[in-house]
Amino acid sequence: MRECQIQKNSGQCNCSYEPCGRKGICCECLAYHWTNKELPACLFPDAVERTYDRSLARFIQTYKK
């Protein structure tokens, strides 16, 4: 099993929610958001991510063009 590279992942994470304890732990982040029918911040452009609307509908709207 691979080791989580938290520091490397955190450097690429665009999540603007500061108290988030899952930054850099991609597997936990994805699992958390998916249980809420959302996608993680890293799948959205920064301007969209800052709205905190990480819904599947917003993802489709953002990339349908």
C-alpha cells in the first residue's frame, strides 16, 4: 500500500475552507464529499470552489461547455 503524501497533496489543494482537517488526505476528502453527493475542491476552478457549492450539478454546469 502506498503512503499518503500529505505535504505534497496539501501544496496542490485549493480548498479554501480553513478549518478542514482533511487537507492533503485525498482519500478522506473524496470519501467525505461523496457521502454528501459532492466533489472535492480540487475538481473545481478556484472561483467556483470559493462558493462552496461542490455539488454534482455545479460540476456539470462548470464543465459542460
